[in-house]
Amino acid sequence: MKQSPYRSKLASSMAGAALLMALLAVGVIAFLASFGLWQQQRTLSVEKAERDAQQAIFTAIWVPSIFTFGIYFKLCALMASKQ
């Protein structure tokens, strides 16, 4: 039995459409995966930035404390030298 030329064109166009849909599906999946990874990286960056900010505040709190202890010990030394 001989196939009609119309049927072979239809089959090739269906195969082309299936290939196009497969490529579109893979493209959408790749886009969603990259978006998910970008969001994850962004979340980690935000968490890291918050952690860095907390560490900076912690360090900033210690600087005045160290200066205050230094002034206190200097005053104690001055008071001891006056007596």
C-alpha cells in the first residue's frame, strides 16, 4: 500500500511540531530551574548580608567598649600616681 504525499507531509509536520513542543518544554524547564537557582542564590546573599550586618554591629559595639576600658584603666593609673 502506497502512502499519500499528504500523509507524509502531515507526519513530518507532526514530527516537527512534536520536536518544537519538546524544545519549548525543555526551555521552560531550564528557565524555571535557572530562576529557582537565582532565587536561592539571592536568598543566600540576603542571609549572608544580614549575617554580615550583625557581625559588623557586634564588632562596632566592641570598639567603644574597648576604648571605655582603656580610659578607665588610664584614669585608674592617673589616680594611683597622684596618691
